[in-house]
Amino acid sequence: MKIIVIGSGFSGLAAATSLADKGHEVIILEKNSVAGGRARVFYEQGFTFDMGPSWYWMPDVFDNYFATFGKKTSDYYNLVRLDPSYSVILEGNETIYLPAGVEKLGDLFESMEVGSRAKFQEFMRQAKYKYDVGINNFVWKPSRSISEFLSIKLLYDVTRLDVFQSFSSHIRKFFKDEKILKIMEFPILFLGATPENTPAMYSLMNYAEMEMGTWYPMGGMHEIVKGMVSLAEEKGVKILLNKDVQKIEVQDDKVSKVITNDGEFTADVVVASADYHHVEDKLLGEKYRNYDEKYWDKRVMAPSSLLFYLGVNKRIEKLKHHNLFFDEDFKVHAHEIYTEPKWPSKPLFYASAPSKTDDSIAPEGCENLFLLIPVAPDLEDTDEIREKYYHIIMERLEKYCGENIRDSVIYKRSYAHQDFKSDYNAFKGNAYGLANTLMQTALLKPTLKSKKVKNLYYTGQLTVPGPGVPPSLISGLLVAGEVEKEM
Ligand SMILES: Cc1cc2nc3c(=O)[nH]c(=O)nc-3n(C[C@H](O)[C@H](O)[C@H](O)COP(=O)(O)OP(=O)(O)OC[C@H]3O[C@@H](n4cnc5c(N)ncnc54)[C@H](O)[C@@H]3O)c2cc1C
């Protein structure tokens, strides 16, 4: 079959590679001039800036991906495990360095709350079970029919997965110490919802982070994209850049052609990995949409982000590779993201300095800094607002580091809602798609297949299994499986 994949993020690349591997003729149409979607890269004044993801978790998912095609991760990039995994900065600039490995983490927790080593071990034992069932079984369900979940084993598993309990109450059965709670709740924030609204099943994230480790691909996160692009091309996928899809034309309930800014394309099957809402709202005619505007408005979106990419002409001793500034009240910030969306009054933020691990991404003697403030989607986004927040967080960063940094910034670029919209056609300027709340899990997510257009499929972070690099990659493989099964 001739297959068109719209978009070259992780989901699009995975879908295209898998379909080409099955013998189909696959082209990717990508609007931007670089592949990788939210994980693009740019180069400026000797710095290499990863634009999106910076945390490499669940190495098994990547290893299995390359192994599916008879390859190894190390054929494409080299991974190093970070130790400490990251630092957490609390009120008063108290810093906790999270060591790599559960033994040392157990020691750390015991020093913070007597008896917590044993509780941590029990928590991790349960989290391992959830990871095994969740990542090896649940996330591989295309979630198109309830029947996929009707097996005695799966139903038994569901009862042990704590699907109906919140992560927040689950974790409080193990620990009382506020600092431990903050540390344990951090991985949950990756799912784009608060611990109160996230099913306890997602303690699998703690297992992923604490047992399996925080890794870094030398050269930067975009090395993953480069690896996936090479593999896709080895399989015969043609990646056409600067091809902005403007319309999907439908005739007799089938896609008849895909119209771009630069030519028209025909195919037997179309897989749309661009933001789901954009495909429905802007590319398809109204009568072919799976969901109307009311449906989308009711979705709980994961946060957007205000980002700063900074080139600094000196090294900053105090920072580690990953630094989480939890020095303000998380509840207030979460309220301003989810309940009463507005620019945060006292934001938490994340500072990444990958040049701590990798000399190749900054000129000698310089630091490559990436700052991220999670913010509500769909906010007013102006230069003045961005600048205001730049100074708010730089003030805190400088105080923590004990030195002036702003005067040493030789390159600065900001990125927020408007950029997510113009670069990725992101619904409400979202960064990470849909939040993983209980009501937006599996069958309750936007479906992988068009209900009205026979040869149109969807993939990516707005459908199953959800946001994040490993889930997006799995989403691509899932949709390829569905195409192969049905067409
Ligand atoms: C700032 C940030 C930090 C993150 N940090 C992490 C992290 O540390 N770890 C982690 O695991 N995940 C992280 N994520 C999430 C992760 O990056 C995403 O979930 C994942 O990259 C999404 O992949 P995707 O294929 O679904 O979508 P995308 O990457 O958005 O790919 C969709 C593609 O479709 C293209 N497209 C859109 N419209 C059209 C059109 N009309 N025509 C042609 N092409 C089109 C876009 O240009 C894009 O290339 C982060 C995301 C962001 C934004």
C-alpha cells in the first residue's frame, strides 16, 4: 500500500518505520524544516539546543523499539546514566540530590523519615508490578473496544493496579515526610495532571525513574530523533520536509488526496500524527470529524510551557544536569494551571544544564541552559509577560547559585503558547497533549481510528497511550499494527 504519515514526531516516525518494515511505500509529510516535532533541535553560536524533551526515562521502551527492527539503541546513540539523577531545591534553597539506584535512595529516605526505607521498598515492589502490567500490557492496547480488556488476567490485574485510587492518597499510605512526598510526586507531574487527579497506577512512573534510571543520550535528546530518522530511511521511508498539509480531501468516505502548500499526494491510507484537534478542525471537513468543539473544550489538557533557551559564557558550579525548583507552593501553582488558569503568581520551574554532562553542546567554558515553567494552556502570550517571568526565575536561580548569570547570557530565546501553535498547530498552545486523568485513560481517549473516514488513522500524544516520548513512540507502533490488521 501507499501510505502517507502526516508529521515527523516520535509517533509519526515510529508509525512510518513500522509500516515501511511491513513492505509498504511510506512518505512522511512534515510542515517544519527539521524532523522530530516537539523534540526538534536548533544550533546557535556553538550551542546545540534541544527544544523539548530533556528526560530520558524507560530505556527499555527505546531498546525494544530498535530491537523490533533488528537494531540496538547503541547503533544510533550512546547513553549515560546520570548520578545524581537530579536535584530538588526546596524552600530556603535546601537541596536534595537524588542518587541513582534504589539502595542509595532507600538510605536517603531513611535519613529523612525513620522506617521509610522499608516502606520505600514495599512501594517500589508494588510499582514494579504496575510497570510490568502497565508498560508491557495496558499501553499496548489500541483501546478501540472494551473487549480488549475483557480477560480474566487483565481484570485481575486492574484490581491490583489501583486504577480508582489517586496517586496522592496512595503515596500518603507510605510516607508522611513532606519532602519525601514532594520527591515521590515529581514523576507524576510528567503525566500532565496533579497527583490528586492521577490514578495510583502511575506509580509505575516512580519505578521507571528510580529503578530504571535517568539517562542522557550524548549529543542531546535530538540524537534519538536522528537515530529514528536513520532507521526510517533505512526501511525506505521518504521524509518530505516543509510540506504543510492544508487539507485532507474525502470522497466516498475515503481520503482521496492530501493537499499541502507544495503539491498534492494520494495514498491508500493516511496516518495523521499532527495534533489530533488540528487534523479534525482544520484539515478535515466538519462532517468527517470524530469529535466536536464541545468535546475538545471539555478535555483536560496537560500544561503548556514557557521555555527559555540560554547560552551562558561561563560555567555555573552549583547546577546539576537536572534541577527542580520546588521552592514555592506546588498547590498554588497547580491551582493556577488546572483550576483557575492564569499566569502563575509564584511559579515552580525546572532548569536543565545538559552541558554538565556533555561538552559537545556548548562552546568551551560555557553552559547550555534550558528553563521551563509549566503554565496553563491558552493564556495570553506576549513578550512583556515572557520577560517578566524570565526575571522572576533568573532572580531565584541567581540567588540559589550565588552568582549573577543574566550578565553572562550571550544567547537567549523564549518559547511559549504562540510558538506551540505556529510550529505544531497545537490545540490551545499545549506542550504535552492531554492530561492522563482517569477519565482520559485508554478507551476514554480520542480514538486511533476515524469513525467516518475508512482509511484515516490518528496517532501521537493526544490519543492512546498518552503524552511523553515513550508513549508517543508506542502510539506510532500501535497505529501501524491497526493499519496492518485492517487494511
Ligand atoms: C517543552 C517540552 C518538554 C518535554 N519534556 C519531555 C521529557 O523530558 N520526556 C518525555 O518523555 N517527554 C517530554 N515531552 C513530551 C514529548 O516531547 C511529546 O509527548 C512527544 O514528543 C510528542 O510526539 P508526537 O509525535 O505525538 O507529536 P509532535 O512531536 O508534535 O509531532 C507532530 C508533528 O506533526 C507536524 N505537523 C503539525 N501540523 C502539521 C501539518 N498541517 N502538516 C504537516 N505536519 C504537521 C508537527 O510539525 C510535528 O512535527 C516534552 C514536550 C515538550 C513540548
